[in-house]
Amino acid sequence: MKTYFLFVSLLFISICVKAQTEPDKPLIITVDAKNTAQTIQNIGASGCWFSEGIGKNWPVEKREKMAELLFSKQTAADGTPKGIGLSAWRFNIGGGTAEQGDSSGIRDFRKRVECFLNPDGTYNWNKQAGYQWFLHKAKSYGVENLIAFINTPPVQFTQNGLGYKTVKDHKSNLKPDKYNAYADFITEVIKHFDSEGVHFSYISPVNEPQWDWANKPGQASQEGSPWSNAEINHVVTLLDASLDQKKLTTKILTPEAGDLTYLYDGKSPSASQIQQLFADNGQYSFSKLKHVPRIVAGHSYFTDNGDSILYTVRKHLADTARKYGVTYWESEYSMLGEGFRDGTKQKRSQMDCALFLAKVINHDLTIGNASAWQLWNAWEPGNAEWDTRYYLLALKPNTAYTDGEFTITKNLWGLGNYSRFIRPGVTRLNTSRNDGLTPIQVAKDVMVSAFTGGENKLVMVVINYTQQPRSIVPDLKNFKAIKKYRTYITTANLNDDLKPSAQQNLSGAIQLLPRSITTIVFN
């Protein structure tokens, strides 16, 4: 009997060793240059709240380094990217809660924002100096899309004189007789920056209109206002006319839905926004407005708790957007919910968070057909090692917020695997695979997205979500002259931050490290 058990044990060990050492079967990914999907317009991030103190007070060498990490397209001598080359930067136009101080009712002084418009109707363009410092840096680095967004109208225009609601009636905090004044304020800001050579490609006049933004004074977390679809139509129509009257070319980005499901579903006054705002026969249609492109913007928060939800929400959104002929932009996302924990209650490492971030980007691009993807937020105070869910750079500021330290997280490089290489104007290509996995299964396996700028240019971003080394074999069709490739790899290892490989001949399988994000640049 002992001999029998010894034999069975040895057989089991032999099978396990063989399974662990046997090379995995390569995953064949078919990419056809003629099988095109959406055009990518930008990949970016927001610089809200904390940019003011950094840009205004922190030592220049620190903020210069932070700007380089976000905006630079240059490479070091060894080929490593110096920055992630964002192609969009979101600039918050404040509502004047900073001038109100503690009476603003917003708890965290860093989340109160100055307003360019003074109570007497004059403008002070020296306000928001820290925000402006990074805005000008983005411009100097050649960031292609500067986007202005507003959380609240100026407090002198609001019904309660505050930058947030104090009653839960789901109506805009803007006074009914101040819609024209609000539109004029927005266009005066755009006109001023145009005169300085800083052009906003887009202006977003409402933000997350579904939330009530109601708090007791002293308990508010930030500026904000709800808006119904009727109110959005009203303010956007007046803003369109004001842009036209002042001969400004900035486009209007809207509605910045707080949850993607509101873009295609729901019965609330700010739901089903594609159908109501963008359909030609929609109740509050923008179809005749000159400055409103057929772009619907939404936020991917809270639609990531489980792979089935991650897929299904984006599939519904893509189908609805296609039906009504609109383009989807993902304009805000961070790991606000608990989906990033992947079903556990454990702390998540930097790399766990970066992989989850990459997974959401992949799904927004390949399932949701997003033409733009923008992160919230570039930097916030927080832990640099665990649960890095909200930021690219973790801040450790002093109490007065006049100086501090920052730590790069793997989120920066994970986003960089996309932003650095997928440039405005490239086209996503549909891909197919030979393993027969369903879209839900793929979300726990190897995820692929592919992009082209022409028949001889191809970039693939590949996420190996598994704990094992994997490999892929690109099966390229209708590409004429691709013979070589180089990889840029992000893993948990200290130096694997878009780490470049030597240029290699395209023959056979391309290896993927466990728990990695790999950008493959073909030429």
C-alpha cells in the first residue's frame, strides 16, 4: 500500500512539473488593417484641485518634473520615455468658493477654487495661478487637446450663493435669470485664453448632472450642481450662441454623465441622454447647434464591479451610440468603487491597480468604442504603495500645502502604455483570437487592443492579467511592410516602467511577462 501511494504521489508531482514547465500554447491574434473601428482623438487626464497649490507654491524643480512625467514625448538615452505624452489636459474653471474661505462650506480648502469673475463684474486673470501654470506647461509640451470644464457656475450666479446645492430637488443651482450671464462668463474665459495663445479645443459647461450635489453647509466635498436634460439644453444653446457671437471656435463637450448607464437608459430628468440630447428628434436635441459635435461624454465610475458589468454596460453604450450616430468619449475615471479589488477584500498593490486601470481602458476602447479616454485625477494625496486607486502621482504635502513630495505610481506607466503610443488620429482595428474565450473570460486573461496610422504602422497594447508567462503570435493581414517590432513593458518590477526592448525581427511568438502591460510598436 505504501508503494502504491508513493507511486501515485510521484505521478502527481510529475504531472504538475510537466504542466508548469510545458510552454503555453501561443495565442494567435489576427489584426486586419482593413477591419477598422473608431478614430482615437485623445488620451488624457485632469489636473483638478491640487494643481493650484503645486503650481503656485511648490519648488519649480518639482513641478517641472511632474509636468515632464505627464506631458513629455521625449525619450532618455536608453530609449525609456521621459513622460507619458498625454494628448489631452482637463482644466477646471472655478466657481469662486476659494474666495469664500471657510464660509464656502467646502471642508477641504484645497478643493475650493477661485473664479476669474469678480463680484463687481470685472475679471482678474491672475486667479487660479497654480492651475494656469500647468495649463501653460501642457501647451508648451504640445498637448493637442486642452479641455476646460466647470463644476459650478460662479457663486454670484447660484440660487444659494454657494458652489453646491443645499436642497435635494435635482434642479440646477444656477438662477433662472443668470443663464445668459453664465454663457457670457464662459465665453469671456475662452476668449481671454485664446488671446494668450492657449486655445481650449472643448468647453464642458456641466459636470455629472445626475448627482444632486446637496450637502449641509460645512459638509460639502467639492463644487457641483445637478442639471436636468432640459436645463442642459438651455445652457448649451445659449453657450453655442455666445461662442458664435464672439467668433470663437471652441466646441462644447457634454453632458459628462456621472455613470455611463445614464447615457442610454433611465427615466430621470437627466437620463437617456443620447436619445434626448443627440437624436435628431430628441426632446432636447442639439442637432442644429454649430458648436456641439456629435460627441457624448460620460464617466466610467461605478461600472467596473465585475467583468460582466464592465462588458455589458459598454456594449449597450456602443450599440446606442452607433444607432444614433454619436461618438463616445470617456471623460473621467478613477477607481472610486470597489471593483478594482477584483472580488477580494485585500489591499491592492500598485501593479494590481495599474492592471485594473488598463483593463477598464481596454474595455472602454474595444467594447465601448471610446474615441477619447481621460483619467481623474493626475495627482492627489495618498498612499504610494497600496490602493493607488485615484491618481498617477501620490502626493505627500505639508499641512499648508506649500510644498511636499510626490511618488510615481504604476498607474502613470499603465496609462502611458496607451497615451504615449496611441496618438490623436490613429484608428483602432478590430481583432480576433484563436482561443474561443468569451468577452467575459477575456477580462481575466490576455486583453488586446490594436491601432494603426496606415498600412505600415501598427501599435498593440496587450494586458497579461494572469500570473503566468504568456505569448501571442500576431497574424497581420493587409499590412505591407511590417518586419520588426519593439516592446515597452510595465510590470511590478522596479525598473519596468515602459521599459523598452531592443528592436526585434517579427517571427514567431512575442513573450508576455506575468501580470504585465506591454505595448508593441511594429514597423
